[in-house]
Amino acid sequence: MKRIGFWRQHRDKLMLSGLLIAFVGGIFGIGSLFSIGQLKPRTVILPDKQFNSQLAPPASSTIQIESATKIPNDFAIYDFDIRDRNSIVVNSPERSYSGLRLLLLHLNDNQVKDIAGNTDYGVVFNADRTKLMYSQYRSGQAQPTTFVYDMTSGERAKLGKENSFYRRFVGNDISLSHDERGFVQTDLKTGKEQLLFTDKEMLKKVGVDTPEGKSGYTYIVIDTFEISQNLKQAYVLVMHENDYAVYRVSLEKNPEVSLYVRAKGIQQYKVLKSGDMVFLGEVDNVQGLYRYQAKENKLILLAEGAFWNFDLSADESRIAYVNTTENQKNELHIAFLNDQSLTSDTVLYRNIDNFIRLKWFEEELFFVSSSTKKSELYRFSFRAW
């Protein structure tokens, strides 16, 4: 009787202890099986022939619009550049339409400030976007006067005889410009100019003759040239009789000149950090967006079609462009730029009328459409992963 009472009193504890002993013993028992014969765990790769299909790889990245801002204006915009995400400098016509003026547009409160009137076309910032360079036409003067405008203080400094058709900053305190004399380098602190080379001198180095009056006259396209990332070369577009070419020119007296790329048509181009180039143009009767791989001397068609304008993000991983569809409508696209293709191509905006220009600034994309009396400026912010 005492044994039965002891079992009833401690039954639960005894059953639990038994289960624990069995569980622990099972674990050690299984472990001992692996030790028998010195078996070791290993990875076995099964042949893919055993499977009907492979797993599809995930998309490399996707593009998502984080925000979009539209700013309507009661004035036209012919060109623009970005000082910061809330400050845009624009080319707008004078109220009398007698010339152009430079305006500073604040996007956060839509306030407009006049910088200068009766100026030339274009918005030219230095590297850190603290200075603006422009030429101003004055009555009674045959040539315009060029100024450097300080965006912080509002002060402006006159530049000697510099009256070029097209100019670019080389860093913050040096400019390179092109006019009827040729390529001129200007020290913006002192105003001292130096004629680096004439158009004929540059072209003669690559065996190109430019006789006046001859049919098919070869000339330098004066409204565009690119500066290399190391600020030591310029990439100059030249129109020949039957095609276009980009020449690489060292920025020095008696420069070295070499042919970089040649194609049937080149309308816009951008030199990459790698030394490659992306351009809009025509190759073998195909219009589109191309990448020229300089080391391989190879042209890659990234996208076929009629394109108007493109720009690259600061890290050159993304490209934005505007093209015309088959039904003659303009579309704004963004895509990832790879060595030989565009991926994750996304339409941001359709049916664009009166497109002017698009530009990247950090992680945001700006573009402008404009009529003769009003304009619209758009700012897109993205999140990519």
C-alpha cells in the first residue's frame, strides 16, 4: 500500500524525469551515429539537369518616386541651372522681349529676384555653384561686357575683354571660353586672358583643313564643349562635311589634339569618369542613345529612338532622358546606366509640351517646359534600392 501511495503522490514528477532522460539520450545517441565510421557533414551540389527550371534572379534594383513638385510660372524659361534644391537660376525673356535676363527663382516660396538684364543665353555656374558668369549687352557698346556674379554677396566683378560665345568654368577660378579668336583661358581673380589656340591650329594638328568658302566647310560647334574630370582636357565637337567628330584637346599652349570618336550625327554628349562617353546621335542610320567605350573603341546602342535631351546623376549610375514616341508625344524617362544597356527604364511623365531642358542635382531631377509667356518647372525626388 505504501508503494502505491508513493507512486500516486510523485507520478507527475517521475513521468517528467523519464521524458527528459529519453530526450537527452536520444540527442547523444544521434550524435554517436555520426561519430561511427568518422562521418562528417558535407555539401552536395546537385546537377541542374534534375530540375525543370532555375530560380529567377531578383531584379537588380527598382526606382521609386519619393516626391514630385510642380512650380508654374507666369514667365518663360529658356535655360536654367540649379544652385541648390530650392534655388534655380533661369534665362527668361525681358518683359519687352528685347533680350534675355537672369532670374533667381526660390522654389520654397516662389519668389523671383532679378540678377541682370539684357544678358546672353545660358546659365554658367562654377564648380561649387557660388559664382555665376554672364555677358551683358549695353547701349552704345559694340561688344558685351562679361561679369562674375557672387551668389552669396550679390557683388559682381568685370572681366577684361572676355566676350565669348560659349564658356565653362574650369574649377572655381578659371574659365575656358570660345569665340572668334579661338579658345581663351581666363583667370577670374585677375581677369588675365590667355589665347590657348585658334580653331585652325587645333584642327591642323589632326590633318583637317578649313579653307574659307569651300563647300562642306569644317567648323567647331561653338555652343558646346566638355571639360574632363581632371580639368586637363577639353572634348570639342567638330562638324565635318559628312559627319561629326569629338576631339580631345589638352588645355595648354601648343596643345595635343587627338580624335576621340566619330559618328554620322552627334547632338549632345557627356564624358564619364571612366573615360567613356554617352551621346545622342546617329550611327549606321540608326538614331538613338549611344555609349562609346574608349578603351575598346566600341560603340554600344543603349536605346533606339528620337531623343531630345539627357543628363546623368552625379554618380553616373542613372540617366534621365526625353524621347518622342511613335504618336509624336514627348516622354520623360529615368533608367539605370550599365556598360551596355539601360535597365529599370521608367516613364516619369507623358505628353510633355514645349520641353526645354532637364538636369540632375544630387538625388533629384529637374525639368522645364515653357511657352513664350509661361513655364512649368518640375522637381522629382527618388528612392532607389
